[in-house]
Amino acid sequence: MLAETICSAASVAGLGIAALTAYRRRFLTATRIAAYALVPLGLVMTGVVAWATEVVFEPTVWAGFGVLGLAWLLFATTRVVERRSLGKAAKPPRPVKGAPAREAVAPAASEPSLGAAAAGGTRPAGRQKPAAAAGDDFSDIEAILKKHGI
């Protein structure tokens, strides 16, 4: 009840200032002051002020905010711990000096599937391309990249 009275008084005072400003023939400024003065009155009439005062002065609401903060803190802590543990597990072990170097399990796995055929391997009989077209495989991609300035 006290908050509604204060907001109503602020609106009346603002409208009085707007009237004095309009009396001095500064109508644009007076209209702007009147608009600001009507906001607290509108908030009282819609019930926002009553809701806000119930939220601010209710101890259960503050306990709820505390519980939400605690939940957020727990989520953040688990996220930090998870990232630290994943970061340690994802790093490969450092090589020991003097140990033989490891070779890849499948060294040709990263080659393009047509790499062996373009290098002189055999192709199926129905899918022969001319030898000059082997260098043109990526020409359309290069043209698109040049078009976009990459």
C-alpha cells in the first residue's frame, strides 16, 4: 500500500512539473515529462508494484533465489571439473627420448580415394577419363573460391 501511494505521488508531482513546463511554452519537453510521470501510475494500476513489493519483502522468495544460485554454482563447478579431467585425458603422451617412433596404423587412410588411380593405378573399364582431366579435378572448386575471394 505504501509503494502504491509513493508511485501515485510521484506521478502527480511529475504531471505538475509538466504543467509548469507547458506554461513556459516548452510543449515538447512538457509532453516528454508527462509521459515519464504516467509510467509509475500505470505500473500501480497494472499491479506490477504490488507484485514487486511482495517479491522483495518475502523471505521465501529470497531463499528461492539462494537455492537457484546454489544450483548454478554446482552446475558451474561440475563443468569446470569435467573440462579439466577431459583436458588431461585428451592430451597424447609425450614421447620418451630414445624410444622408436610410432608409425600410423593405416598411413594411406588419409589419401583421396582416387589417389592411387590418378597415380597410374587401374580403373574400371567403363569409367576411363582422359589423362589431361586428372589435373582438372579441383578446378571448379578453385573457381568458386576465387569468386568469393578466398
